Amino acid sequence: MTPKARAQCYKVISALKRREHLEIRWFLKPVDDPMVIDDYRAKITSPMDLGTLTSRLDKNYYSTVSEFVQDLRRIFGNCLRFNALAGDSFRPVAESMSVTSEELMHLFIQSHSIKPLYPKLLYCWKMCLKIIDEALGLQNPDDGYPTIHYFLHPVSFYFGGIFPPEYLDKVAVPMDFGTITTNLMEGSYQSVGDFVSDCRLVTSNCKVFYKGNPEGTIFVGQASRLEEFLSSRLDSLLRYDASQQGMKAKQVAQNPPVMDLLKPGVDFMRSLLEFLRELVYTDSTTKLTEPATLLFEHPVDVNMFTDYLQYVHSPMDLSTIDMKIKQGAYVYAEDFEQDVNLIFKNCEAYNVPKGNRHIVKLAKYCAKSFRKQYSARIKAFDAGSGTSVDIVQETEKKRPLTIIARSADSVSPPTKKARKSPANVVQEPVKVVETKPKAPKKALPRINIRTTGPLPLHVAIAKIKQDFSIRRPHKDLQDWEGACSRLFRELKRHPWISSSKRFVFDAPVPLLHPEIKEAYASKVRNPMDLTTAECKLLQGDIYHGPQEFVDDIARVFANAVIFNKGGHEQGDPTSCAYYDASRHLLQYTRWLSLEIMSQYLSDDSHCEGTAQIGPIFQWNLTVSNLKDARKEMDDIVMKQPIERSEEGDRFTWMETECEKLLKSLRHQSDNKRMCFFLQPNYPADYFAYISRPMDWETAYRRLQNREYLTFGEIISDLRLIFSNALKYNGRMKEVDPISKQAYESAIAMSEKLESAIQRLFITVSDRVEREKVEQVVLDREMELAEKEEEERIRKEWQEETEKGEAGTASKASTAKIKLGRRPNIRKAVDFDFPFYEEEDTQEQSTMEVLSKQKAIYEDQQFERLRMDKVTKSLGLNIHHKLQERFSANIWAKQLADKIHANILNRPQKVGQTVNRDETETIKTSGVPSLSNASCVASLLEKHDRSQVKVAIPKVGKKKRKVLKTSISLE
């Protein structure tokens, strides 16, 4: 489908959505009513709705306009097919929407083309649908049920999804009125004869299948009654088709009149354009506010963005739309809406593949705001019969001002409006309303427990709260109590406590699990839960300092560790999970409490002690403990590898945390300070003092390119930004005002960065350690599941064995096998396979014999594989030794030839005699005699020497040494 045709299809959908008075809302989303969804899926094989239709258009799903038209018609055809009851209120709605959609398709699609782009509906489709509606009202005289009931859907629907035996052999073309309705509404019928023949085929198929079968007498009777009812109406329809009146109706259907759609004026479109230009966008992370449509005001410069036209086929911008409004190019509101939406779709088409997330967010925000405003204004425009109505966006709703009646002597101050108004303008009297005093808030009924069974969690929490008479709001707490409240609320946001409810710490254990009340009391001396700790804090005058509150919070998780320690040692899954989770929550609570209570810590720098790390049952709020906690988190986070995603994909959670750290420096209030550190704009002498420059945009680009491998790398880069600024500007801060401003900004932003890094440390440390615990729990559950599966298989094997031996009665259960031991006589071989020795003669049961034989066989297979590896290794060693020997022979021969040549060429002195034996040796063999120390080569050349033998010495039972392989040359 071409972009132009797809744009016209969008206009059809938009114009349909304007028809609020025609109950278009029933067709906007898929059918999801749980009461009818199963029946709907069984009857409707191809569901469709306007939302799905729009989504398919966005994904360029349709290759032709005809496919789009078929799906649009299917929406209303499915409605008629499913709601097949006489007098159903949905049927006239679907029929009316079908008429409107046909008019809109002709207006926006077919009228712009000479050749037909899609098949038209049957010119008399309303008359055909009326015949089906009349047939729905026909009832059986005996039971009053609709006669057409068993002919509304395919026969397979009434037989559980499959056709009855021999049905397809007897019936060549199955047919039903549901299929006829679908074919009629989707334009499959191009002649009245096709519709009539299918209607008659429904009843004839029933008669053919049940012919001669007494079980089908009822169905044949209903088919005959329905056929008789339809016969006269179908005949009348055929006569109408052949009449002069029918011929005229065909000609009108070929060239239908153009729909008279309300056309908005210039003011309507200009007001929407001004709304877009005044739109502002505030980033949720950086809190920066900017004009939302500033980037969409003018056309994209294709000289700068050379590949823009490869992604965008129809460029559009606000200035072009403004010019088209002046030229009167927009005939209908849908034309204007399509161009505005085209701006933001083009933006997404170009920037999504390139990963430009910020501008994509701008486009989505603008598109959403425009759709909301346009929908409200166009509905008001249609309701006012073409009158433009300004829609004011609702801001936060404020409570109306109520002025309490005062006495005559009291003078109330003038209102703000009165102070601003001129003195000579007479103000309207303010209405005085006497307000009734509010009735006192009724106390909630007390919860009386009359059962010894477990209580639901919400009931247990309510019971705890009713024991505390005062409950101050969290926002009214001051000083250290406010810090304790922040600690509690932050702890409640933890995934293991807030959402999953997998681990419950909000109520006392005896209330939730009374069956373990005694066992819990024997192990836990001071029970505590999160709800009780919160109520004690909000009650007031119970905690006298933050240390007491933190101790109670730590006691909640410490009690869980103490109670579940025994179960953890025994391997109980629930106890193991609570034990591991509570240990981590103790560690997380210590990190969190020391950071939030940092201003209430006591200085213990003069005291010496061991570092507190890991899960500790109780800790003091001291400066040294804060340092230990930060060092512990630093060790976890700084060397933690970052899970990197592919470029263009969504960030992983680790990359998202890094992005939050970067954006924490871009708050709107920090713009004046961060202007020195955003871009790589360095002075001329900067590199003389700074060896490694760094700026915010470089760090962000490295994150976008997935160049950071660990958290330590990105944190080091961000710290480097401000350390460089301090180093460079520290020299001139007393002389140059800009250097002084940059120096002070670096100090302020460095402090803010360290605060953000500490928040990152807590978040990442918790997530990393939590994933480790979850992995341990998952491995434990998988191991338990494997054991259960093995036990199940073993039990089934035993049951099958017992069933097989049931024929031998009681003898089979006590059958014994006598095992004898054969003499261990084997031929001498180079290598011995370590077969396991059988036990002495004894009597065993059949199951014991089979299991033992299986174990022996598996052990032998393992040993064979191991000996194969040893044999291959030994063979390779021998091969290398033989290669070395061959090389040694060549070398010895070359050396002998060299020595022989030297002896023959050696000049003899006067009086020197030659040894007779040496002369004879040279004459006979041509090789001079060699000393014993250099006879290795000559010995290797002998063919009568003994061959290489491999001997594996036997090791005695007492020595227990590893077998050693020795190679000797004899």
C-alpha cells in the first residue's frame, strides 16, 4: 500500500471515531468481557476492532486497500454474526456503522481514484440483511426456541469443533447463516443469485445429511419450516433484482453520492495549531522544561540530515501546515489531522532507529496531547452543528472557597480579586455561606478474634493498629521521627516487602500462623513486626531516639533468621527462603538506616573496633559504621560488570541506573552550574594542566554506545569532570571571576554527585545481592523438584515391578537370587580395566540385584572412557619419542660423516703413526671408531638390538601410589 493510500485509510478511521452518537465506542477495542469471551472466540474465527486496525496500519500490514476494507467491514460483520438474536440492540448499531463506513471509504478512498480499489457491497445488502433479521424471529411451535438456532453457525460448532462422521462425504459445500452474514458484510457476494443460493443451501444440506436417519427428524422439520419461511422472501428478492427498480438501484450503487461531512473553518484549525505551539514538555528525569513543538516548526534540513528521505517519504512541519491553512488546502478536519499526525510519525520513523530517545519522547507527548485536544474539539464541533467551541484544558481541581459567617463587628480582609480591581468599580457582594460543623469521625469497630485459626493479613494488620489510640500522619513528624518515617517508607518500597508479598513481615507470626505459635515463642524472645514498629513511631513518646526505632526494625528480620535457622540447616524450602531473604534485608536495612540517619550519627572516631559488614542483628548509628557500610557497598558496586544491551535496544536495569546518575546532574535548578561541564569547550591552555579531559556529553555518549564495562568506570568519569575543573580553575579563582564561578560550581556539583552516587550504591547493591539470593532460592527449588521427580519415577518403577510380579503371589515378593563369584582368570594384557569385584556369595532381592547391576555398569562405562583418554595420551607420548629417535639417528649419521671426513683430510706429521685398528675400521666400514660416550647414534643404527618395551610396574596395596608410566630403551 502506498503512503498516500495509507493516509486516506487513516482518515476513514479518524472520521469513524468522530461518530460518538453512533456508539462507535463498542468497536474501538477487542472483545474482552469474561462472560462472553469464550463463546465469542468459538463463533468468531477472525476478530477485528478499530484499535487492531489502526495498529496494523501503523505497522504497514496491508499491501492493498482491499485488505484494509475487508478488515474494516469485518468489524461490523462480526457484530452481526455474534449478536444473532431477534431484536438485539447491537444489530442496528452495526448496520448504521457499516453504512457510515461505506460512505467514508467512498469519500476518502474511492473518490480519489478512477479504477475501483476494493469490491463494493451488494447493492441490496440491506434487504438481504432484513431477510435474515426476519428469519431470526421465527420460532418453533413446540418449544418456542428460534427455528434458525442450529443453522446460525457451522455444524462443527455444535459438535465440539469437528464435523460429525460422514458429514463432509454427504455435504459437498457446508453453509450456515453466520457465514452468509460474513460474506454479505465483507462484499463477497456480487450478485443476488449468490446470496439466494447460499440461503437455500443451508436447509438443503440439513435434509441431505439426515436423509433416512430417524435421529434427525427434528432438524429436518426445522429446516423445512425455515425453508418455507424464506422461500417467498427470497423469490421476492429475485424479482426485485430483475425489475426496473432494481436496475436503477444498481446504477446508484455504482456511483453513490458523496457524503456531506461537516467542514471546519480556518479558526478551528488555527486554534489547534496555536495549542501545539504553546505546548511545553517537562522531562520526568531531568525536570527540564522546554517548548514541545519547537523542533517541528520548520522543515528538516536534508542537507544536514542527508539520509532523512530514506526514512521519511512525506515530510511535514507546522509552518507547512500553517501555509496550507492560508491556502485553503484542507477540505475536511481529517485532512488537517492527518498532516499533524504525520509530523510526529515522521519523527519516530527517523529517530527510533537512531536511538534519539529525547526527541522521540517529545513526538509522542505532542501526538498524545494533540489527539486528546482534537478529539474533544471535533466532538464539540459536530455536536454544535459546525460551530467551533474552545475547549479549555482542565488543570488541577481546587476546592471552592467557602467564607464562614462572621459577626458584624469583625471585618474580613478584602479578597485577592478585590485588591486587584480598581477602586471606582463596584464589587458584587460576596455570598456568605454558613457552614455546618463537621460531624466527629466515627471510630472504627474493634476487631474481636473468635477463632484460633490463621488470620488474613489485612485483618491482622487492622488488629495491631486498633491497639494504638493515636496515629499521627507521617508528614507531621519532625526531626528524627521524620527521618525514621522516611526509613520506614523506603523500606516498605522494597520488592520483597511491598509488591510480591512473598515474604511477610507486616504482622506478628502467631496471628498469621497459629500452628507454630509455641515453637516461635520458644526461639524468639522479643517478637516484632513492621506494623507494630510503625504504630509505635506514630503513637509518639515510645521511642526516645532513632536508635531504638532502628533496633526494632532490625529485630523484625533478625527474629526471622533465628527462627528459620534450624529449618535452613535441614533444607526446608520455606525456611531456607526466609533465612536467606532476612539476612539480605538486615544488610539492606543497615545500609539504608545509616544513610538516612546520617545527620543523627554519633561520632566514635576516637574508638577502635572491627569493621561491621554483612548481616548484623544490631548496629549503632555511628560515623564509623557509616564508613564501613559505604566501603562494603563500594566493593560490591565499583567492580560490578554492567549488563549491556545492544545499541538501539532498551537499556538494561544497570544501564538505566547509570542514566539516572547522569541525569541527576541535569536538574533545572543546576543549569547555571552545569553549563561549564556539559560540552567539550576547553580553553587554549587546558591540556597543559589536564591530561585526561572529560565532560557530561562525552560520558552520556559513551553510555549510549555501551562503552562502560563496570559501574566504577562511569563513576570515575563523572568524578573526573569536577576534579579537572577544581584543578584547572583553582589557580585563577582569586583573579578571574569566571574561574571562581566554575570552581564554586564544581564544588557544589561534586557534592551533589556524591549524594547521587550513594543512592546508586544502595540501589545497585540491593539489586545485585537480591539477585544472588533469588538465584540460590531458585537453584534450591530446582534441586528439590529434581529430587521429587526422581522419587516419583522410582515409585512408578516400583509399582510397575510389583504389578509385573503380582502373578507369582507372595513368592515374588520374597524371591531370592543366589549370586556366585567366578574365578578371576584373565590373560595377561598391557592395560587392566578396573572392573569392580563382586561381593561374596549372598542372597539379595530382585530390586537390589537390578539396582546394583545398573550401578556397576555405569561405573564400568565411566572407567572405560577414562582409560580411553589415558591410552590416547600414552600413544601420543610414544609417537613423540619415536620422532625424537628418528631425528637423533639423522643427526648422528651427519656427525659421523663429518668426523670421518675430518680424519681422512687430517695432515700427518713426520714420525706419526696411525693405529692399525683405527685404519682397519676406516677401511672396512668407512666410519672412524668412536669413544663409548659418543656411541649412541651407532647403537641406534643396529637392527639386532632389542625393541622398545612399555612396562607398567605393579603397585602394592600398601603403598597406594599413583600409577606411573615409564618408557625404557633396552
